Amino acid sequence: MPETIKIEILGRPITLKSEAPPGRIESITRLVDDQIKEIRQALPAISPLEVAIMAALNLAYEYVEIKEDYQQLQREVETKSQHLIKLIEMRSSLPLRCS
């Protein structure tokens, strides 16, 4: 069941409901708050809505990059695993050497 959690972004209190562990919500909140602060510092003249959109786009970009890297890593692990399986199968079909 979702719990009510109070967070703060840019000093503004926000109440939300989530089933995620509180520690994860705190980490996400810091990530979003830091991203917004960074954009506001770099671009002080843009509106709060534009800051929020830029933060969302930056975080989405990072997410897509990480997701693509993870998928590539999965493909590499699968390829190497198949190669190792073939090597094991080849070796297990060889006669044992007794000295």
C-alpha cells in the first residue's frame, strides 16, 4: 500500500504517495533537486517551467544512455556466455587424459 511521503524540491514542500522505500525517494529527490539547481544556476533567466522541462530532459537523456549501455552489456554477456558454453561442451566431449 502506498505511503504518504513529504519531500522538498527547491524549498517547496511536496506530498506524494509511493510504495518505494523512503531512502530511494530521498535519493531521487536529491537527484531532481540538484538537477534543477544546476540548470537554474546556468540559466537564471528561464522560467520555472522551462527549468523543470530541461531537468526532465536531462534526466531522461541520462536514463536512455544508461539503458542502452545496460542492453549492450547484456548482449555482450549473452555472447560470451554462449561462447563459454560451447567451449565447455567441446571439452566435455573429449576423452579424459590419464597419466
